Amino acid sequence: MKKLGIFGAVVLSVGLAGCQSPMQDMMNNNFVAIDPESVPESLVGTWTGSMGPYLVSLKWMADGRGLFCSSYGTANYIQKIKYSQGEILIQDGTKLKIRDHTTESMTVYAPYFVGKESLLYADSNFQNASVYCANALETN
């Protein structure tokens, strides 16, 4: 039984060694020094999708600046974002990688832990956005 516990700990350690934590990016946050790149024309506008239990909406301006809004239960927040080298850089230091995009959908990838892809859809009228995000993004 003791050998099984040691084996399990070794497997877990090896498995976690390949996992990246968002803490490194957050502790080395350089958001204010980043000059955003213009976003591809097909990304300009508002996008909504689910990231785990969170309903998120992004609003991109042509200059590569935008807003990231998230809602889950009573946890609502909005952060600034910048576009650079195919990534969405969030003001808290974390990032999302844009894997694919069309005029109707965008696939983003969170490079943390085991990684997770999320699909966002064009949502110009905030029809799929949370009430909080629709109000926050319409006024900004």
C-alpha cells in the first residue's frame, strides 16, 4: 500500500511539472508597458462565450485595445485588454492565445494548468452577454 502511495505521488508530481500557473504572468505583469497591435478587422466588435462557469464578453477596438468582462453568479468584473502577437493580454497579467477566428467565432486558449479552449461568438447586440457585461460594455 505504501508503494502505491509513493507511485501516485511521483505520477502526480510529474504530471504537474508540465503545468503552467498564471501566477508567473501575474507577478511579472507588464500590462501598462505593452503597446497593442491593431486587431484583425474580423475581430473588431463584441464577442461572448463561456469559460467554465463564467459567461465572458470581449469588446475589441481596431487599435488593439478592448475590454474583458466576466460574470458568474454575483461575481462580476471588467478589465482592460490589449492585443499583441495573437494573444489577448489582460490587465491582471494573465493572457489568452487566439487559436482561430472568423467573422462569426473566435477560439481562445488559456495556457494555464492543463489548458482549456473556449469558443466565443460574435455578439454585436449583446444578446448572449450577461446583463452586467451588456451594460458595462455598452457604456464603455
